[in-house]
Amino acid sequence: MPTHAEKRRVPYSAAEMYALIADVKSYPEFLPWCEAARVRSRRPGDEPGVEVMEADLVISFKVFRERFGSRVTLRPDERRIDVEYLDGPFRHLRNHWRFVEVEPGSCEIDFFVDFEFRSSVLQALIGMVFNEAMQRIVRAFESRAEALYGRRAL
């Protein structure tokens, strides 16, 4: 079961990074292997200020093309995003993002993902390139932040 956990300080505010990650429908514009994104629904959560989105992503890698659905719980006041697996090619998928303001204009990102494919072929394939794939994804989000907000010195 591949897992990846990372804490990283970036020269963007917690609010900016939260908004970038919460904008799921824009992922195909910059995220590697993300061919399409669709928001199925959005509704208020059970707690005040919380929103729940159900979304589909289509991931394409070499000859594989898979769609999966997830429930994304947006907690803007806490600057936290939690993702739960709904349907698709995984046995399970969980991930979270947390954004902590370090000083004005910079924050620490706490990112975690844990997943396992149902298919042993897909699981073996991702296992060979998992660390490189995670690094490319992290760099893609950082590049997107730079494109949206400009570069700032820490």
C-alpha cells in the first residue's frame, strides 16, 4: 500500500494554498496524469462552515485510464481538506491536506495520501514509479501556485 506523507514550507499563504487545492475542477490544467475532473455535487456539511463536494477525476497513465470518485470535505476555517474514496479502481484511498500559516505570506503544507489499487497490475506499476510520481505532483502544485500568485521570497 503506497503512502506518502510530507510537510513542506512554501512562500504562499495558507489561504492561497487552500484555494488552489480546493479548486478540483482546475486539476486537468496542471496536474500530471489528470485528464479530466468533474464536480458531481456540493452541499453544506454537518458542521457550520464546512462544505462537502463529491468529485470524479480521470487519471491516465500510459495505457491505463481510470476514473475514480471521492468525497472532499472542505474546512476553510481550519484550512483543511479531507478526501475519502467513493468508487473506482482502488481498494481504498484516503488523503488530507492541512495548511498552517507560518508567517504572513508563507505556510506549511501537511500532505498525506494512502491508497491501494484493486488491480495487482496497476499496484505493481505505481509501485515502480510512486516516489517519482509524488514528487511530480508536489512540483505541479507548487508551479500552479507560482503561476497564480507569483514567486515570493521566504
